[in-house]
Amino acid sequence: MIQTPESEKAMSSTQPSSLASVANARQERTHASTATGTGLEARGVHAWFGKNYVLKDINLEFAAGSVTALIGPSGCGKSTFIRTMNRMHEFIPGAAMAGQVLLDGKDVYAPGVDVTKIRLQIGMVFQKPNPFPSMTIGENVLSGLKLAQIKVENKDELLESCLVRAGLWNEVKDRLDAHGGSLSGGQQQRLCIARALAVSPQVLLMDEPCSALDPGSTLRIEETIRELSDSMTIIIVTHNMQQAARVSDYTAFFLSDGGPGEMIEVSRTSEIFSQPKDQRTENYVTGRFG
């Protein structure tokens, strides 16, 4: 095949060296001030669906004010793992887990823990948008406050702030009374992000949040992730290597080789894309499988 400058540019955009450059640029943009927020840690996390052993001995620390991307092929347990972080995993019939999940040093699975409070502290945005269809756009954003009986001084100000941060304000500011189900798929996802932000979570879990979004909306959400990382810990599952390089400080590679999903390695994102320690990681980020 004859390579034109354009084709060479397109090919280079997917090379690990290019991804490492993107990750390095992200690292250079991160300011040196002390990050705030709450750290999260998984210690020896295992997960099952009935007799199906799906996740094996995951140990990961998520520093306060950091963004961590979870990458790996479909079916390796990434989404299951983040659902154990805020006890969403236990919603599934037959699901079980073992291990500890520490939020600010306290185990979220300890006896007597208020599960509702945990899910407010560790918010989640799913791959498929799930707004409440019978609620208006404004009601959707503020619904968590009502359910948790949280009082705020100025709901209108909070509503606008959350929609702005989710990149949706300009599109809906004149129809806040319209139903959430009237929005497009991409808009609904951004509405769900705004809803998650309204209760001021300490940690935000994001399961492929941009998979249904157009490039413009994806860019706005990525900007939001970068802005939010100053005040909270973010964990994002993504199949988009460029996205991982653009938004994350750390990247963890998961893999299932005929058995339960395992974490192969974790490091700074720039290192994962330039000098991975495990050959399987290198094979994945270079596109040799997955």
C-alpha cells in the first residue's frame, strides 16, 4: 500500500508512541496543587455471578483527585469491578463478592453501613443513559437531592451549574420543564452525569460514559472529567485508548484468559502506553488483540 502523508498521519494516531504523547501532555497540564477529594481502595476483591467466578483478587488504590482508566477486552470484569465499588453488584440476583472496598479508610461493606449513603458518596454513570422518563429535565437533575432528603439553598443555581458542567445547559436551558425522555441519547447521558453531580459525590464511577455520544459531546464530557478531578476521585471504564490517554492519570489493564478477570498491571497512563511491564498489556494497547 502506498502511504500518503495523510494515511501516515492516520496510522500514527493509533500508535502507542502517539498515545504516550497524549498522556504526557495530560500529565503536564495537571497542576501541582494538592488535590482534594476522597481516596478509594480495593483490597482482594473477588466477584461471582452464581457459580461463575468473574473477578479474581483485584487490589487497586485510587488516589484523591485522580482519574483512573480501566481498559481491557470485553468480558474481563471491568464493569463488574466498578459496580463492587459502590455496592451496585449486589443488586444482581445470585451475585456475590469477597474482599474490602475502603472509602476514606472505611470499608463500605462493613456491617451497619448505610448503603444509600455509600451510593451518594460514590456516584455512578452507566453506559446506557437511564434518566427518569416521567420527570422533567430539571426534576431529573435534582432527583437525588429529593430521594436523599438533601437541602440546598439555591436549587436553580445548582441545576444550572450541574447542567453546565455536563455540557448540556445551552441545549436545554429553555425547556427545563420538558421530560427527560424527550432528549436524544447523547443528551440523556449528559443529563445522567448532571444528575450524578447534583449530590456532590466524593467518587464518580463512569462505565463507558461516552460510548453513545457524538465527538463534540465526548469532548465536553472529557473536559468535565478533567475539571471534576480537582475535587473528586474518578474511575472510568473505556474501550477508547485515545480517551484513556486524554483524561486519565493512571491506567489499569484487565484481562480474562479463559478464567476470571484479573488486573494485569497498573501504572501512570503515559507509562502504560509507552513502557508497559507485561507483554499482554503491550499486545493490547498496540491493537494486536482485543
